Amino acid sequence: MNEKLKADQNKRAKGAFERMMQSILMLMWGVLLCFVPKERDVAIYSFEQLEQRVLKSESDTLYVINFWATWCKPCVEELPELEAFNKEHEGSLVKTILVSLDFRSAYESKLLPFVEAKQLESEVLLLDAKDYNSWIEKVHKKWEGAIPATLIRNAKSGQSRFVDGTTTAIELNQLIKQIQ
Amino acid sequence: MKKMMMSLVLLLCSANLIMAGGVKVGDKVSNIKLKNIDGKMYSLEEQKSAKGFIVIFTCNHCPFSVKYEDRIIALQNKYEKLGYPVVAINPNDVKRVPEDSFEEMIVRAREKQFNFPYLYDETQAVASRFGAARTPHVFILNKEKSGLMVKYIGAIDDNVESAKEVNSAYVENAMDEILAGKVVTQSATKAIGCTIKWKE
């Protein structure tokens, strides 16, 4: 009888210990999750989707669309300027989108790791549209297709500005003022 | 007086075009004479047997140029014997892209066994005169009575990533039409590419 009671007590104590350990583990997980950097979402767009959202949009948004690629050195060097510009206009109607022209086959192997490593805060999307000749002119008639290139478009008025080559946050701010 | 005004307007218009830089399809272009990777000067005028040229602004470092290297070799294999040799020109400023120096051009040509002249546009005068905007950027020239005429400006084909998945081989289509004495149907195309690294 006595022995059975002892075994019962032991079992209960063990159960309590396990439960405590479980809650500690849960807590630790919770703390850890807070520190894990947020997963950066990179959507894959067709040209028609980009056209619908930006080039044909009639919303109140002023879009700053930067065309770049991880393989393009001047583009990568320019990204901090766009990130600074994006941060400056956070929460406003000025929307920065970094449109990557990396190959679809480099999405997992190059683009996602790059976006993570650089901790890019601006929205990044991959434009999966290989037949360049069919759409480059629709972005801007002056664009020959060299990157980097940046299109600024006031969706409401339809006014736009185009930068062929590298830009800066200062230049972007001057250009958006012209069409705001 | 009216005539004078007209010619003044025309003069101003053409001055504008010159200032904008670049050639258009249908324009006449003057000779190109630049240093080849063999150390000798290469001049279009001296290629007496050529009926025209496939001029391609390209370089060593640009990933899009690299993707097209084998296809440029294939173009030379196909069209040189038909009288239209490929003439590749690297216009990039070596200060901005050390990989595109004259010495590195020689190295790359040897590695890939380039079968075409690879010229160095050190002053960037030719790229600027043609209005080359990116690498690779093709200009097909045809020798005619009036001189060297621009027949096509644009990309090599419509699929940089995979030669096997090309739907429209722009340069080959244009070349086949030129060889057949026809008008080039698609005489201008655009493509993504690297900016030409102009001197700062």
C-alpha cells in the first residue's frame, strides 16, 4: 500500500516536471521566433500583372519602379539609394517596387538569398517575362532595355518620369515633386 | 525666302538628330576603324569581299553578353561565308570595368575561341556615334551603292536564357531577308542588357 502511494507520488512529480519543461520549451521557442528575421515575400509577376498594378493603375499611388537584377553591378550598387528613398516615404502614397529581371530559374538560388542577405525592406518582385521586345517599350518609349532603369508614375494623373541608368534618393525626390 | 526657311528648319531638325546621337534603320554610316585583339587595326572599308557586317557591341563582363557568346560564334559560322562577317566591339570604360580591358578581351577571346574580330572602342566614339545603349546591341549593315546602310538594330533573339527556346531569331531572320534581297520585316527590337559603361 505504502509502496503504491510512493510510486503514484513519483509519477505525479514526474508529470509536473515534464509539464514545466514543456512550458519552458514553449516559452523559449516564442522568444526565439521573435528574433528570427521576417520572411521576405518576393512575388512572381507576368508583364500583364505589372501593367495592371502599375502602368495602367488609376489609384492615388505614386509608383517608383526600379528595374534591376542581382547580376547587374550598377543596379546592386544603387539599391541602398532606393532603400533610403523607400524608408523616407514609408506609410505614404509613394510606393517603391524593386522589379527584378533575374531569370525565373535563379529565383530560389540567387534572388531570394540576395533579398534575405541584403535585408531589403522595399517590396521586391520578380518579373518573369522573357520576350523583352514585347514589353520594354510599354514601360517607357525611351527605354532601350539597359538596366538599371527607374520609372516614376503618378497613377492618378498618368504623368511619368524615366531615369535611364543609375539614380539617387535625391534625384527621385526631385522627380516625384515634378509630378506630385 | 520660303525655301531658305524650309532649309533652315531642316538643318535645325537634323542638328537635333545629331545631338540626340545614334543611327536609325535606313541611315547611312561611315567607316569603323578600331584596334582588333590581334593588335592590328581592323577597318570595315578594307573588307573588300564583305557584302555587309553584323556589328555587335558586347563585352566580357556582362552576363547577357556571356549568355550570347556561343550564339555570336554561330552567327559568324553561318554568315561570314555568305559575305556578312560578325564584328564585335567592346565599348566599355576600363576604369569602370577592369574585366573589359584590352588584355582581358584577348584572354576571353582565346578561352572561347572567338572566330570573329573583337575590337576595342577605347574612346567610345563608335558606340556613341551608333547610339549603342547596352550590351549586347546589334547593328546589321549592308553595303549598297550609296554606302553602308543600317538594316537592323536590336537584340540577337527573344530568349537570352536559352538558345533552344528561342521563338524569334531576330538577327537570323533579318539576315535571311537581306540575303534574299527583301525588306527586313522586324528591323528594330529591344532587349534587357547591361548599360554601356561610359567614361565619367
